Amino acid sequence: MKATELLKQQHGEVSRLFKAIEKTDDPAEKKSYFLELASNLVAHDGIERKIFYPACEEAMGMDDLLGEALVEHGVVEFSLYQASQALGKDDFEYKCKVLKELVEHHVEEEEKEFFPKVEKALGKDKLESLGEDLDEAFQEERENDWQEPLFENLRQVLAGVLKTVPEEETQPKAKVSGKSRRTA
């Protein structure tokens, strides 16, 4: 499956989960759907940031659509964090609705504007190969707890980092004997 098709399929699953959250009044069901949604969003974010977007940048350069997509990921992550903290509380519905609107905006731009450019720039063979890599990485990401990568991404967003970088590269440096050294 082409990378863009896989990502669209994942967008559809996220949309389905938002609808399920909105439909149910059962707090346990709502929580279950939200946790599945959060896991999917964090895994999707991870494969786009680590694999898909770098491949796009390599083929097309950093253009406005890619730059905006990276910034939007940070905003979505912040909103996801807020909704997760409100789970089971009175303001959950509001925060989840804003999260849904942010995701819908991002998905619309990505599918209508960005993906057509990507498909033209990367070609069918590269998209097929990339799709396999993305699918495998998504399954691996889904097996992990979604909160840790979300918190790390938020830390980077708050530090002003546009693209995901390894944690050790974003840690503050401590001065030791006049030399710069990374803190442990």
C-alpha cells in the first residue's frame, strides 16, 4: 500500500474514534475510545515525523505545507495532552472537540494539498516502499505506551524544536571545568 493511502486509512480510523467518543454517554466506553484514539494519534504522529516527513523533505525540500504540517503536529499534541488530562472531568468534551477540529484541519490540508505533491515527487515505487516502512513502524509504536512519546514531543515543541530530534540533542548542557557537557 502506498504511504499516502496508509496515512489516509489511519486518518479514517481516527475520525471513526472521534465519532464513537461523541456518540457514547458511557464514561467507561468514552475512556476506552479516547485511549485508543490517543494511541493511534501518537503512533501516527511518530511515523510521520520520523519517516514520512523526512522522506518528503528529502524529495521536495522544506516547503510551506511541510513546515505547517510539522507545526500543526505540535498543536495537535498539546491539545491531545489537554484532553487526556481532562478525561473523566467536566471539560473533557470541550477539549476533545477542539482536538477533533485541529485534527480535521490538519487532515484536510494534508490529504488535499500535501499528499498530491508528495505523490508526484516520490513516485509509486518509493511510496510503496515507504508505506511498508510506515505500517511496520506504526504497529511497533502502537505496542508502546503513548504517553511517553507524547510528553517527549511536547517537551520539544515547548523548546521551539520544529522537527523531532533525539532527546540527547535537546538536553540542556552543563558547564564543567570550563567545558560544555550534556547533563545526565
